[in-house]
Amino acid sequence: MEYTVAAVHEALRVLMQVAHAPGLGVTEIARRSGNTKARAFRLLSTLEQAGFVQRGSAETDYVLGPMALALGLAAQEQVSLARMGRKHLEELGRRFNENVQIRVRDGLESVMVAKWDSSQGVRVHSAVGARRALHAGASGKLLLAFAPEALREQVLEGPMQRFTPATLSQRPRLAKDLARVRAEGYAVSRGEVLDGVFAVAVPVLDARGEVIASLSLSLPQTRAPQDPAEMIDALTNSAQALSRELGWPG
């Protein structure tokens, strides 16, 4: 089954032409991207309206716009986060032999950008790139708790899917838990996304001291400790070390 959209591919080809050769005009962009001049102009106009390209100094040439630059910075930050986080994932993974993840917020979802898998036969299965709603699970709640207030309100006021009986899908309960997460600096989930899965997450900060990711451990509830303090302390120490590597002054 085909899920791709041809027009999106064409627009991305045009965008990459601008990225690789800023200052080209419509005619040359059309030739290089394999479009007619009229088609290239429509694609460029759409990209310009969305902020991904803008007119250059000659008004007939094109350069990247602010949205493309923001996208590039976000990608660079995530790549650095995943690369620098590997050693911390491995250290935590080897210490506890449980799954370790780094997740970032993308709109109203969290996305896994790096992981370390447990070698135990019974473990939580997950994949890099996997998405999850923000209102459920330790990482999601952690990222939601430290998200801008307007986004938090958007989630709290909207419909919240109930994945298991433990999912906090009612505003009062979730709002109370998010306040606790902000106060204590960590989030815990006991079967909120998948039955029988325990998880704990802590924040990773950037150079400005803002939460840009969550660092978490996930494991079957049958192996979950009565008191997760040791896990929380280890995660916090690793997250702070990673944050300093990303420029957080501490």
C-alpha cells in the first residue's frame, strides 16, 4: 500500500535545492529539481508562505527561511542529545540491566531518540522513533509537566485516550500528578501505557536550563522495586551529567 504524497516529495526536493545552493532563481531551481518553472514557483511560494524559504537580496532568488533554520537547529540538538547520551544509556543499562530511553517532545507526543535494551528474556520492547501521547507514561508526563503552560492546558482540556485502567485520563488527577512531577523532579508510571510495565523518568536540560528530553528506565512491574529511590538517584545523576555536556551550567 502506498502512503507517500508526491507533492511533498517535490516540495522537499525544491527545499533541498535551496539548502544546497542558496541564491538560485526559479528557473534554475526548476531545472535542478525536475519541475516546470510554473510548478517550481508554486512549490516555492508554498514553502515561502510556511517560512521554509524566503526571497534573497535580489528578490528573484531564494534562501532558507526561519522555519528551516529552526528545524535544522532542532535536528542538530536531537542528534547531539542522542550521541552524547549513548554512554549514559549504556552505564545505566549495565547497572540495572533494564531498558533505558531518551525521549523528546514533538507537539503533543513524545518521541524516542535513543535507547539501550536489556538482555533479560522478559523485557519491555520499544523502538527508536516510537511515538506516544504526552499524558500517559513516565516520560510523557515528565515532558508535559515541564512544557509551556499553554501546551499543558491544551492537553488537559482535550480528549485523553485511556490505554489501560491506570492511565490518568481525567484532568484533576493528571494535573495533580504533573504538579507533583514539577515539585519532585521525576515521574513514575505503573502500567499507564502498557499493563505490567513500570517506568521512572527524569529531566535532561539544555544550556538555558530548559527541559529538552527525558531519561527513563522501563521494566516489567514484576521486577520493579518497592522503593525506586536508587533508580531515581542514578537517573538523576546521569541526566545532570548529560545536561552539563549539553551546556547546562549546573
